[in-house]
Amino acid sequence: MTSRKRKRDETTSSTIPKTEEIISSESCLSQPSDQSVHEVITYKPSTLPAIHYDPDTTEPISCSLKSLDELLSWKRQEASLFNVATVPLASRYPPLHSCPRRTLVSHDMMGGYLKDRFIQGAEVETPYVFYHWEYIDIFNYFSHQMVTIPPAVWTNAAHKHGVLSIGTFITEWTDGAKTCEAFLADEESYRAAADKLVQISHCYGFDGWLINIENVLSETAVKNTGPFLRYLTDQMHERVPGSVVIWYDSVLKNGSLDWQNKLNDDNRMFFDACDGIFTNYNWTEQSLEWMKSYSAAQGRFADIYVGVDVFARGVVVGGKFETNKALKLIRKYEFSTAIFAPGWVYECHEKADFRQNQDKFWSLLSDYLYIHRPSSSLPFISSFCQGFGKSLYWRGQVEMKRSWFNLHAQEIQPLYLSENMDDGGWLRTRGCSEDAWIGGSSLMVEGMIPSGRSEVCARCFLLKMTGCLLREVCIRVSRDGGDEDICFNCRIGEIMLLDAESLQAPLQSVEGICVNDVVWHKGDGHTQSKVLLNATLRWQYPTPQVRHFQIHWRRPRGPDPRIPPGPLTLIGRSYSTLYRVVELEVPAAPGLIELVVEPVSREGFRVPEAQWGRRTLSYSASSSENPSV
């Protein structure tokens, strides 16, 4: 095969499928907006697909596909609406295709699909999150399931920062060999498998695949692997502009399984057929030096992602808190890098120290990483929320007092830095969950202004804005008299850079709210007499205009005009035009409740109540069911 360059989209922004495209066949036309929805309570097992909904609570969850049969039988109309990424890939500078040395992170943690599988969030005291997005270019969600589909929470967080999100297609051991013999048997078979991978990526809104074949291939199978990769790559580029397909260094051109730890004649046929190679981890400086002069690598150094196992398994350079030693050598020879399992800082240390260890790890690497800047027009807004917290805040007030984790809530992250100055001063920025303005965390700026220095300056964001000359946002801290060493700390709740035109744009009304997939549960234990509602709400609203939606419920005004409507009670937040109400305790049947959707603008302004969406739901007991039993 001859060396090939990937097709590149000239723009760095991509479109993603709108949820409405998938659910167009399930419109809300059967629920006129001026009419109440009526339900008869029956306590039957949920008929929602267990692959997409928690079987106990009906919470929406992310999942993988575990077999070739599941892949080949996948249908778009059966996709999880909740797992469709809703954030388009943000523009960035420099664009990915012009980066001479890239950084890929492969997120492998305890099998994957942990608390991050809960699409609407979970109650977790100390979750693993990633927030050093400015340092990386590609985020790979990795598991040992055959088709690993990135949870939408990760794809949305990556896309906000201009980072690609890619899934994993993996085969292993004896079962993996059987799978490969089936889908690599001939052109029709490998095209069928590739077409499904393309459809899944396009449907769920992520940006490509890591292909990891870790089993022996027959002569026929290995002969078809190159054409499979080439076809998959070309189809991905056509359907998902800017996407990538990357091959993991494992199988050789003769079909044997033998990790090379570099690009060479034995594995270049796979490299030539796709966008890049992710090498195994047991390389040496000599192998990097050889690879730099290898003919197949010329002109494609950026497409060679030299693997670094942060757990430092086997004979490797660096790893753990010495991963910087590996990156120093990789960058010396001008290659890209693939950092595998940086969650080591979470898995192998005290969870309470996670933020401190995560910041230390990435600070040690920072000299060998290349910062990319968000590239957009105004407004530019961030509350620094990292997607988790001890409480949920709104404008400095606690809205919900409990630990929570939801990467949908993560906002654009700043540069987290730690600097020691020549004159003894120091400066550090970090996330802080002790107090916040919006979400779960603020930006803590702390340090020491040494004697003889009047101020210090923390660079917060590097930007490339269109339509204005803004290039960076800095925080300057100066002393108020005196000349002694002085320590300081302050929390910053939000940065908001607006233009007047965006503030004058008319606010729209929520339309088309409907209720589907209703499931009734009884309260557990001593609450058996309580009625618990589970239902999916959908509505229409231009999501670029909003920060999130507040979902409320209340008792509406009854037939007796002397009885006022009940107060609004917050159920939760949604970051798309879709929300699953889970285990909501409602009054005993017969009953009538109102479900309310309140948009909150990007600037944090609440939309007038007249423009909120509402839907009343009436319900009665079934003649064959007694909810009080």
C-alpha cells in the first residue's frame, strides 16, 4: 500500500445530529399543548430497553455493544436519545490538522461505564473528572467491550473545548479471533461492520474510532484488514467531517499478534490505511530515533501517537508521576503522544486528594504539551464549574445541598497553573468546591507576592476570538501598600465577556412539550403507599441560547378557585431538550400535576414565566390496582 494522507475538513467545527432527527417518528402531535395528558396507574415492569435505561429506576444510561451480532443488528431508530451528544465540536486555534505534535488521552478506568454512565448525573462524593482540556486534542473512551460508545457527557465536555471524542472497537483472545474471521471474511462483511460503526458515530455525535485488534488473524482476515480500515476511514470522513480512525499497534501484516512499540514494515500497511497509529508502550529512545528516519513516517510524524502507560506496566520510560520523562523523549523526536489511563491519579491514590494529584500530574507534563485556544465569537462565558461539587449553586446560593456529578454541567475550563518565581513568590490556580457562583466549583487563585514585587498576574484563558481583538484573559493581584511578603487567595465565580447585540436578542418560548414513556413505581418499605412517577419530557427550544433548563413540578389550581396552585418544586436541570423524571413522589390518585420547563439564558438571565413550557398530567388508579397496598 502507498502512504495516504487523511482527508481533512477545512473547518474545525462540525455539526452533530439533532435529537429531533432521531425522534421525528415520535412527534408530540398526539399531545395538543392546550390539553392535559392522562395516565392510568399500573405497576407493571418497565418495557423500556434495559440497554438504555436502568432497570430499577428507569434512569437513562450509556452503554456499549458486546458482540458482532449486536453491532450488525444496530438500528438508528433504536438508539438512546439521551446518549446523543448535543454540543457541536467547537472551533479551536490552531486547528487539529495543523498541529505538528498532538496529544491523545485514552480514558481506561476499571472497565468503563461507571458513574459516568448515568447521563443525567449521579450522586458521587469524589468522582473522576477530566478538566485539563486545553492540553489535549483527542479524547478516547476505552473499555474492553467490543464497541465502546463514549457516554454523551464526555463527548459534550470534549466538544466544548474543541477536543475530538472517539470510541473504541476492540477484539481480544479466542472470541475476538472468531469475530474477526466473521467480519473480515470478505468485502461485503467488512463493509457491513464499518457501515454500522460509521452510523453509530454519526448518530451519537462523536468523532471516530480507535481500532484495537488484539488477537491472531488468519491469512484472509489480515488481507482484508487494510481495506476495512481504508473503507471505514473514508466513510467516517465523509459522514463526520474532521473525524479520525486510529490503529493500535498489535497485529502484524502476517496476522500474528506481536506488539512492535513503533511503526515499521510489519505494521505500516495499517497505518497507511487510516489516520494514525497508537503505538504500544514498551519503546525505547532508540526505537524513537529509528522511527524518525523511517521512510513511511516522513510527513506524518503528527499521526504517530507514541503510547505512554501511566500505570508504568512492563519495561517503560516514565509513567506515574514521572510520565513527563516519557513525553520529553517523545517530543524530542517530534511525535504525537497517546497517554493511556491517566486516571491512575484517581485509582491509586486517596480519592479525597484527587484534585491535588490530577493538577500535579498535568503540571509536570505541561512543558511538553501544546495549548490550543477556544476560537469563537462573543459572548464568552464560564463559571469554571468542573462538572461536580459538594452542592449545586445558582448565583452564589445553594440550590441543592448534596454531592453531585454531571459532566454536562462542566463549563469551559481555564488554564490551571502552578508557578514558582525567581524572587520567592508563587502562584497557583485550582478548582474549589467549597463555594461557587454557578454549578459546583469556583476558580481559586492563591499565592504569595514577595517583598519588592507589587503584583502578580495569573493567565486564565488563552483565546482566539473572531470579531474582536481579545487574545487572553488575565487576573492581576496587587498589594495594597507595604513591602513585606504577603499571601493571598480569592475565589472567582464567573467570567462573562458579552457584546451588546447578544443581550438584545429576543428570548423565545418553550414549545411542544410532551410526556412519554411513563412508568409508575410504588414507594419502597414504609413508603409503599407513595406513588412515584417516571416519565420522559421533550420540548423544542434553540439550545444555543440557553445555559440549561430548570425542570419543576407543582399542583395546579384545582376546581375550587379558593385553593391556589402549589409552589414550584425543582426536580432537576437539563442540558438538552430532553429530560427523564425519575422516582418523583406525587399525590395519591386521582391526581393532577403540572410539569414545567424553565429556560435559563447563557448569560444567566431567567426567561419570563410566560415563556416557560408547561404540560399538565392527570392520573387515576387502575380498577385492578390498589396503590395503597
